[in-house]
Amino acid sequence: MSEPIKVPTMAEYMAQGKQPEVLFWVGCAGSFDDRAKKITKAFVKLLHNAKVDFAVLGTEESCTGDPAKRAGNEFLFQMQAMGNIEVLNAYEVKKIVTACPHCFNTIKNEYPELGGSYEVIHHTQFLKDLLVEGRLRVEGGKFKGKRITFHDPCYLGRANGEYEAPRELLEKLEVELVEMRRCKSRGLCCGAGGAQMFKEAEPGDKEVNIERTEEAIETQPDIIAAGCPFCNTMLTDGVKGKEKEGDIQVLDVAEMIANAEDL
Amino acid sequence: MQYIPNILFLIALIAGIGYFTKNIRKLIRNIKLGQEVDASNHKAERWSNVVRIALGQSKMVVRPVAGLLHIIVYVGFIVINIEVLEIIIDGLFGTHRIFSGMGVVYDYLIATFEILALLVLVGVIFFWTRRNIQKIRRFWAREMKGWPKNDANYILYFEMVLMVLFLTMNAADLQLQRIGADHYTQAGMFPVSQYIVPLLEGFSESTLILIERTAWWLHILGILVFLNYLYFSKHLHIILAFPNVYFGKVVPKGKFKNLESVTNEVKLMMDPNADPFAAPAEGTEAPAKFGASDVMDLNQIQLLNAYTCTECGRCTSECPANLTGKKLSPRKIMMDTRDRLEEVGKNIKANGEFKPDGKQLLDDYILREELWACTTCNACVEACPVSIDPLSIIMDMRQYLVMEQSAAPQELNVAMTNIENNGAPWPYNQMDRLNWKNE
């Protein structure tokens, strides 16, 4: 496909005796899921564009343990956490950015008590900071005037109180931001959290992602913006389920910024 | 003979407050059946939460109609209770309107009580209509059948009757003042009950006294009965909301607690210097149990949560699982916890200590199907106006299912095995984690 992008690892940095400005925690979805990999690449393009000195753990990264913990397997969670903390501490990592709100929440909130204290930020917060510092320029480009609705990821929004960073980025794209009936602190889950992503739903009369997608469709958007690879999958499936994939795209905020400039 | 009313009043007061105290002690004992939990941190934030969320009702107004009605009833309840103080003094000492010496201040006080009483009456009628005529969905969910539905209505009827008695008492008093009856001091301003007075015109003094005394006695006895009804009702929230908000979660909602007993074991496993055959150190004992299958495994804050829940159903009406027809209802989690805790309390009372009754919170009250439907999205926690955390109970029970019983749904076992072996919930090799950069 396209030419390989330059993605330095922490091991390479260490070999050169250097420390990157920030560690990009890619996460399992960002590493393996075909849809989420596009988000990862878009974010990396933005990092390059803003001349951010970053590195990834690569093959030394492992699941944060979020799905295990939320499924009730505290033992497996802590095994994962301690393994990761050992690696992160060995590299003397100070600052971590991730495009997955689940990784973000777990490392930020649940690792410190286990010996892993870092400054952890979500990629939308990081991009907003780059914008404020003038390192990243965001302009409308091809999204100017488009109707966009933003789906709040539970683990970014309610769980950690960040509702504005993704919206500020979208506003910079000069889009027409429309809110769903249930948004921000009352935003409806996409249905993937709490390890639901990895199992069939319990019997009911509807899938959660369909309920949420219908609500998003009510706002008649051109694009549903997301900030989480799992929400992205759930909403993409929902849009397909409603046979609207010809009219509505589901995109991560980072992809939108990268695509706006055709990076 | 003339002291008989005073003595009867004293007896009623002692009986009312005494029985209430007894039940509160029972409640505290039941809560103490839970695991101890340290909540000595974040004091400033906790007090600020009490002021904002409990006293200030900040979360109630997220839903403006119900919020406004609730604030009216809440303010009315608190302010009108000043009048109860006067009633108690009058009752004990045979005085009449003892505070009337305050003059103009008293006039405005009584006027305020009257206006609030009317507003409470209107508010309560609105509440009743929302439940019984408008049939708002959250009041008609599965778990609301029978007692919970009746309980809610009984509370509303109680409040209606108390307010009507209060206004009737004032109306009769006003008319007695107007005809210059002995003992009925000229005092107070009656902006509401003056409109009831025309109904009483033409009654003799003795009939008016009978009406006034009857309303007075029924009002105060009604308050004492209502006080004692609390323990058996969802209405306990009028007291427990305050401590419950104080003990509410003060860390980010996404932060779930890490089990310390597990940390110790994992650390030991990962320590290359640890001797695998060493006997456990003195004083370290294996935890009795991971997670929760019954109320005694939950912590004291979770049990306080259960008693505080007033079954408003805001949690359930925001729950993605419930909204899409799954069995999970966060409100039911709280109601089940309280019901089981009461059952355990009765068991202890009957047997001196808890005698296994072949039942537990898991399966006999809360079904696995409910627990596994949760997306851990925190919508229920966010929605609760009194800082109840149903999600923490769901998580503790999942821990029991997975760590004690290995009873996770099959697909989750697959995902967990993948995490264990490959460091990802899918069956990809950890060595392929960076392949995306070349694709």
C-alpha cells in the first residue's frame, strides 16, 4: 500500500540515549483493528506534521487490562497493568498520549496505585494543546460547513469529564456542529464498554449501537465524529445496519483533521 | 384532669421518637454488616458535594419539571418543620401558638408556612398525576410493581393529608380568633386558609374548637407516624441523602478500585526474588473471597446507597442496557440490595447471628443476565441525584463470578485468554503489534 510511515520505538530512542516528548500508546484496537489502524495512522501524520517528537512501545506494548478489569477479572488486569508499568517505568516515561479512551482512563486512573504515575492525555486533548501552542494548524478544508454530530465516548466524557477538547477541534474545522438529544454528561453509550465489545449482548429488543446510531441519524449529519476506536466500530456497524453508509460517514476527530488538509 | 392532653402528647412524642430511634439503630447495624471502607480523604470536596448536590439539589434540576416540583416540596418540608417545633412546645406545655410573641415576624412566618403548604400540596398533586395519570415510564418498570408503587403513592397521600390538616387547623384557628374565643390569641397571617374560613362560618365555638383540635392532633400524630414510616419506605432518602452524598464517589467516575489483595499476590508472582515455597508471612491471610455474592461482601457505603435509594428511576431511564430492553435496571440493583440486607437483618434478629438461609444476593435477587448486560458507561452514576453508585455493586458481583466461579460468558473467556497469551483481546501475536506502520 502506501509507503511506510516513520514510527520510532522507545527501544530505538533508548539506544540513541534520547527521550521523546511523548509516548504514543497505540492500544490493541489501534494496532490490530483494520478500521482503528486508520485512526492510528491519521494521528501519526498529525504528530509528524506538528513536529512532535514521539515514540511508541511497539511489540513491548500490551493490553492495558481494561476489558479484563471490567469483565471482573481483577487478577488478569493487574498482571497486565504491572507488566506494562514495568516497561513504562524502565523507559522513564513521563507523558503518554492515546487515541483510545479506555487505555486513557485505565492508565490515567488505575495505574498510579500500582506504581505507574504518568501524565496521560487523550489524543483530542493533545491535538487541542498543539493547536493552542500553534504547532498544529487546523482549517476547515473539505469539512467546512458539513453537519457533524459528536458522540461522546463514556470513558472520555462521563468517566473523566472531558467534553470540550473534541468539540473545540471540530469547531476549528468550521463544521456545523449539531448535538444529539443525549450528549455530553448524558451521552448514550455506544454499547461496547465494560467488555461488551467482546461478547454478544444479553437478550433485549434492540442493540445499544442501533439505539445510539438512530439518535445520531436524527440530527441528519454528514458525519458522525467519534473519539474512540470502539465507538467508531459500533457506530459504523449501526450506520450500516440502518443502510445509511452511502450518506453518513463515521470518522475519528483525528482522521477529520488529517483529511481536511489531505495530509 | 387538665393535664391529660399534655401527658398524652408526651407519650405520643416519646413513643414516636423512640420507635424511630430503634429503627435507625437497626439501620446502622445493618449497614455495619458491610465491609469497612476508608472515606476519610477529600473532606473539602465531600462537604462541597453535600452543599451543592444534597442541600442545593443541583442534580435534581437536570430534569427541570421534576426538579422544580421537588425543590418546592423539599423547601416546604424543611421550612414547615419550624412550625412543628411550636406544635411540640404547645403540646407539652398546653400553650397556644407560643411563638406568637414575635409579633410581625410571626405573622410573616405563618404566612410563609401557609404559602409553602399550598405549594407543597400542588407539587404533590403534580407528582401523583405524573405517576398515576401520565404514567411516566420509569415509574412503571418491572421492579416497580406492588409495594414500591404503593409506597410511592402512600407517601404522596401522607403529604397531601398533612398539608390539608395544617391548613384546616389554621382556618379554624382564624375563625376562632375572629369570634374572640378564649385561649385563641390574635396572631398570624393566613393568606391561604382565610379562603377556607367561609366554609366554617356559622359553626359554634365548640364545634370550631373540635375541628381545630382534631386537625392539630392529627397533624402532629401524622408527622410522628410518617417519621416512623420512613424506615420501611423508599422515603428514607430525606435523611440519608445527606450522608450518602458525603460518602459519594470523589474520584473520576472511570476510576474503579484496585483490589489490594490481588495486588499483593501479583507483586509476589512478578518478584524474581520471591521464594515460591516460602510460608506466607505472619499476619497475612488469604482474602476470604474475591468480589461479592451477598450483601456482607459489599462495603458500608454501598449498603448506605441501598437504603438511600428513593427509586426515582433516573438511573434506569438513562441505562443503555435497560433502554434497549435488557433485564438490567440499576434501580433494581439498589432495591434488591436493600431487600436482601433487610432479610439478613431479620435473620440476625431471629437467630442472634446470621444463620445461612440458603439464599444470597446473587441469583436469588440479582440475576447474572443483569450483571453481564452492563456497559460500565456510568450513566446511572451520573444520573443519580444523591450520588448512589450502582455500577460498583455490578462490578463487585462480576468479580465474584469471574474470580470465584470462573463463570464469565464464554466469549469473554476467549477474550481474556487472548489477553493473557497475546496481550490483546483478539488472537493476534504481540510481535505483530507494530505491523500497521508498514501496511
